[in-house]
Amino acid sequence: MSSTVVRTFSLRLCAIALACGIAASCVAPKPPAPPPPPPVAALPPPPVAGHPLTADSPAFLRLPNLAPNQTPVRVGVILPLASGAAATRTLAGAMLKAAQLALYDAKNPGIVLMTADEGTKPEDAATAATKLLAQGAEVIIGPLFGPSVTAVAPIARDRGVPVLAFSTEKSVAGNGVYLLSFLPQSEVRRVVSYAASQGHHNFAAMVPQSAYGDVIADTFGDAVKGAGATSLDVEHFTPNTNAVLTPSQTIAKSQADAVMIAQGGAILRAIGPDLSFSGLDKNKVKLLGTGLWDDPTMAREDTLVGGWFAAPEPDADNAFNERYHDAFGTTPPQLASLAYDAVALVALLSGGQPYHRFTQSALMDPNGFSGVDGIFRFNADGTSERGLAVLEVQPDGFHVVSPSPKTFQNPAS
């Protein structure tokens, strides 16, 4: 769940901090009630494939408060706002509110958010993209789900419009699609690199038999090799609490000094004791986790105490959460911050020439951008790289043992 001269990193971070309204030195007024949705405009004919949007058109959506000679920054937002699943519908609503909050914080009346429903089928998302492009969107935020992104991508690409999507499926990224989501690949690389820097050389892993497990396994092997260490074993298990004892016994005998467990919840709480029962000494073998460990209840499992996992720093999103609560009276779900970051990024790049400002070079600034949960930047394949911290599980919660980097110039290890 995107041509501008590249600025220096310090200026870029300062600018995005101001746009996001989360800098410590900035005190923003309490925002008013969320603005009403943009007025409905008569739609022009569907865009013609293969003809990029390069200039404003009288047929595009306009708001009455803009000067006739001003070209607004039209931002299309595609989310499953009318999903039949209550949880998905609630998340989508929260993400839209976060996008509105970022728009308010940017204080740029020239930015117009235009929404369309992602629907329940890829073709619904394609229809939404066509509608937004016909209204003049020069960047699309969303959709949330991978199949929807796949459907939207070629339509947006034909018009030369980037897509800042929220899917965690790496396969949908690239060729004009940029993923703002938290990808497990970044978590694996960060914690493996840190463990290797702390003297661990022999790694093993336990991963579920699932698409998520396959991603972890592939990344784990590359990360261990990249850290100059050795991968001794990767055990796949059926994601069931009754099916983890045998792979736990195998891993305990692997002679690894660091073991990654790509699992969370009740299954993780079963794996820890099984490893201990099988003879693994956590005082000699460091347990490593992914973002699935980022659950306060994990601290109650004694066998996980001392383990490391990569995630945003615990208090990184406090300012955003407070701003959101002040505006809407509720606490935002974790993924809502991605929509905030997307609009804040659009606001940062909005000063360029209309229909030529969200270029590949601007979006792929190697210095990256500062978001709610820390710094991030886009890779050549359209995935995102995030500056994550390494946290240690302790009985009283999670403690930062390696802070998240503040710049990509000297990545943390």
C-alpha cells in the first residue's frame, strides 16, 4: 500500500519535515474538519492509450478557488473505500484521512485529491484509474492490493503517470510503479547485516510454507552472503503450532549461531519453546525476527528475550499519531502513515513544471525522503528501501540496539 533538480540531502529532509508538519520545532495549528470531497465534474472522453499527459486541459477537473491560469496538482487516490470487508474498508478510510491530513499540513491549496474506489476486482481498479486520468491526475496514490496495482499500472504508464502504491508484492513494482509499503526484504537485510556486524557468522532460518516464507527465504540467502557469513540451513514449516517441533529440532542441531524465525503470533510463541526444548541455547545462539515480531505480546515469551528484529523505531510515529487523533478523534492503524507519506512526497515535488514534476529522477532521489516512520527511498526496481532500527526483545518491551539511520549516505549496520 508517484524535471526536478536533486537537492542536497539536508535541504530535502528539512523540506519534507516542514511539508509533513512533524518536525520538532514546528507547531502546526489544529486542523479543521476534513475537507469535503472534490466536486463532481463531467468526465471528458477516456484518455487515448499511448499519449502521455504533458499539459493542462480545460476538460480536467478544476476547483472554483483556483485562478484560471493556475494548473493544480491533481492527485488521484485509489483505495478500497467501499470494500465488503469491514477491516479493509476501515483501513482505506483511515488512509484517506491520513492523506487529507498531509494535504492540510502541506498548506498548498494547489493540490487537489481526487478519489476513486479500488473495488473488489482488478478491472474495478482499472476503471478507477481511467476515471482519474480523465480528470487530469498527474500522479496516482494507491491502490492497496497487488492485483489492483497490476491492473492500474499499464493504464497509468500509457499516460506517463507514476503510481505510488501500497502493495507488499514486489512483483508489481517497477516500470512506473513505486511501492511505499513496508517490505520484508528490508527487514531481513537489516537484521542479518547487524547480526553479522556483531560477530555472528553461521546463520539458519525457519520460514513458513507460504508466499511470505518464499520471499524471506530468498532474501535471507542473499543477505547472509552479502554480509560475508554462511547460511547453514533453511527449514520450511507448515504454519501450524503443531507442525513446528521437527523443523525446530533440525535447526537446533544446525550449529548456527544466529537463527531467523520468520513468523509471529501464536506460532512464534510455540517455536521459541520448541527450540529451547530441542537444545538450542539462546545465550549462545541469537534469535532473529522480521517485522512480524513487532507485537508487544512477544515480550512475554521468555525464550524470545534477547532476540533481535528490524522495524521502525518505537516512537517514530508518535507525532503523526497525535496529529491524526487531534484531527479525527481516533488512533490511526499502522498503514495509514503510508498514505500520509505519499501525499507529503507529492507536496515536496509539486513545485516543478506541471505534468513534468513527478519524474523518475525526482522520485528516485538517492538521498531519499523523510517519512512518518523514518527515511525511505525507491530502488531501481520500484521497491522501497527504509531506514530501520534493530530492536531487542526484553521483558519490559522492545529496546533499540541499533538506531535507524538518518541518512542513506552512511547506512547503519
